[in-house]
Amino acid sequence: MENRDEQALRAAKLYYLTGLGQAEVAKELGVSRPTVSKLLKHAKERGFVVIEVHDPRESSGEVAERLMNRYRPYGVREVRVVEAPRDRLEELLRELGRAGAEILTREVQDGDQVGVSWGRTMYALAKSLEYSPRHGVEIVQLKGGMSYTRKSTNDMETINLFCRAFDADARTLPLPVIFDNAETKRIVESDRHIASLLERGRNTDIAVFTVGHVHPDSLPLTLGYLRDEEIEALATEAVGDVCSRFFNERGEIAIPEINDRTVGISVEDLAERPVKILVAGGRWKAAAIDTAVRMGLASHLVTDVDTAEEILAQPEVH
């Protein structure tokens, strides 16, 4: 290596790797600042330095395209992939919420019935909605939201924010999402007012919801609905839930007995909605999201880059 090459390489290491300024590099090498500039240029020309610019928009766009190709056969019409820092849940939820809110606002038309679930992701989406009034819109709660513990589902706050954004009327479901037994649920659902609310949920024009993963600390499992042995059974058999309908990795209801006690839209009815906006992220949810999409539960998908890459790293299931 020629002396000029060695000097250029040393200058490049000091400048690019240690973060010294050109004046500091000049002092370190005992040369003038213009000489340092020429040495850095020489280092680039010789290929000692390669500068890459990473545009996260290109990364997320490429990943979204790959995910779209994977999910197009399952009825997905749009995939939005957002960038969010790892291990910062609040920032992840905020970015997911913003993207979900943009899609929802674009899709809602006058006279639509919009079905909404609850949870932290839905609450983040609701907080991201801007005032976009429509005529004759109804916001319909897709599942019960009462809690038997101090933990809140934020179901009413979420519904209220949706109503405020679209100048809409609310149709809430003032019930627990899972009853203690199926007979009690059947009796309650036979009430004509409750039956009417459930019917509205089954016939919404748009459904916006998230996917949960099954973990002892996940929200649906900490609201007091389930017995300890049921939580253990779900942890073994279920991969995730949509509107508190727990499913396994094959896309089947995980525990039918719990499903029979659950209040809200069924998986079958949800799959029939014309517009289904699924908003979910976090690598821990990758398997649940992938399964839900393969169940036909998304026309529009919003997730984050890390989760999308986790999904794409797994073999496709046919």
C-alpha cells in the first residue's frame, strides 16, 4: 500500500469511525485541514470508504410489498408497514395507531356502520383520529368490554373518540366479553335490545380491530373472565385472539367451550365484513397476525417492520 493510501485510510478511520472533525484529524495527522479533505476524498475514490444511506421508507415499502405478495391470496388489498423503535411499546402503538387511523378515515363513508374492538392498539388508533365528520355514521362495539378487575379495557374512551372524530352515534355493548357459563350468555343475548346490538355488529360495513397474543399478562387474560385452568389451557392451545375469539395455529377455535361463552362478533361474521382493518404489531404477535390473515380476517393490514420481517422469515402455510 502506498504512503498516500495509508494516510488516507488513517484519516478515514479517525473521521468516520472515531467521530473526529476534520480539524481534529488534521491535528492528529500533523497536516492541514484542506489536506484532510483531500485524503478523505482519496479514501472514497480508492474504495476504502463506502457510504450507504438507509431510508426507512424504502425498507418499510419493500417489506410491505413482500407481505402483500404473501397475503394477496387471502383477500388482503392493502398492507401498511410502519417504522418504530424496538422495545418501545408506546412508540410502536402510536405509529400503528396513526397508520390505522389514516386508513380508517379514508374508508369511512356517510351512512357506514363501523365496528370497533378494544385494547391498547385500538385506543392508540382512536387517539390518532382527527375530526373528519360524516353523515349518519354509527360506531358499533364488536364485543363486550366490562372488566372484573381494576384493569381497564378503555372500551368507552375508545368508542367516544371514534364518535367524536366522525360525528357519529355510539352503539355500545355493556356486557362482559366472556360470561361464566354459556346458558347465562344465551339468556342475556335473547334480550331484544342486546340482540339488536349484536346484529348491528354482525352487519357492520367496516370492522377495525387488533390481534392479541396469548400470554398470562395479555389484557383479555387479566380481566377476571377466566379461571386459572382455562388460562393455562389457552396458553397451551391458542396462538392468539381476534375480538376475544381465541384460535390455534391452524386457524380453528382453540377452546370451543370458552368461545360459547364469549359475547361479540364471531370469526365467521368478521370474515364476511367488506372492509376489515387489522392493526397489530410487536414481534411476539407475529404468529397470531399471520394466522388471523390466513383466516381471511383482513382486507387491510397495518403492522411494523420488525413484525413483518418475523412473519416473512417463517415458511408460508398453505
